[in-house]
Amino acid sequence: MDAKTLLLTRQSTPRLTAPAPDAAQLQFILDAGIRVPDHCGLSPWEFVIAQGEGLDKLGDVLSQAALAKGAEEGFVEKAKKMPHRAPMVITVVAKVQEHPKVPVLEQHLAAGCATMAMQQAAFALGLGAVWRTGDFAFDANVNQGLGLAQDDQVVGFLYIGTPALNANIKPQKSGSDFVRYL
């Protein structure tokens, strides 16, 4: 797929199945993620990969976080199964560093750009992916369960796998509809 087509037909793929990316595909996805704009070269991100038993571990982290928040038993069980919606989940974390020229927001945005680049790389390889957030991305119990520092911020859970079905392409909008000139 050429770059223009990729950029104009990007579509989240929520229905994913095995196989997950192989080692070479994963390396390409990760390498794409770290090529994003990164003011002062801070590399303010970490990629926590879950597949196989790692999906069970991530499910345990999510279910324990739900339990700690007092969620009903049904939701706790649902949380435990969430990572199994794909054969691989990459939790993208903004690893914020004190820097006089690079505010926290820029570092969060860089980690977000890394997530988008990894999603695009997956699509370029013919894989499917969906970037999810939700309450778990902002839960201190999830951070603790993943071994993150207090100032770390989960920017998303990137679910990656083989598309179970072809997603309908959203209707094309014109970028011009969102423009204002000064």
C-alpha cells in the first residue's frame, strides 16, 4: 500500500485475530514508533508488549484495577478478558522527563505520535490495529500493576493482529472543512 492510500484510508480495526505480528513485523512497528517528532531527542516513551501469557498478565492488571475501584463482578471479569480482543497489545507509556525546553504536554504528544505511527506501520504490513484508551489508561492501579513510575502516563493500548473482517472505510471528509486562516 502506498503512503497516500494508507493516510487517506486509515481505519481502526476492532475485530482482530491471530496471528500477531511476527518478530520482523514487530521490529518494523517499533522502529516506526520511534521515528516520530521528539523535541530534544528525549525518547519519552516505553512500549509494554503483551502477547500469549502476557495477555493474561495484562488482564490481571486490569481486573485488579477494576476491583480496587469497586467495580461489579461482571465488569471485573470483562476487564480480565479485554486484552484477549487481539493477539498482541502494546501499552504505550509517556515517560515524562524534566526538561527546560520540552514541557510535559509535548512529551505526551510525542508518545501519542509513536502510537499513531505504530498503528500506521501495522496497517502498512497488512495487519489490523485499534488504539484504545478508556479509564484504565488513567488509573493509578494500572500504572502500579505495570510497574510504571508515578509521573508516567499510559497514552493508549494498541491492539494489533490480523483483521477478522474488512472494516468499512469511513466516508471521506475534506480537511478544508476544518480550516480557518488568519
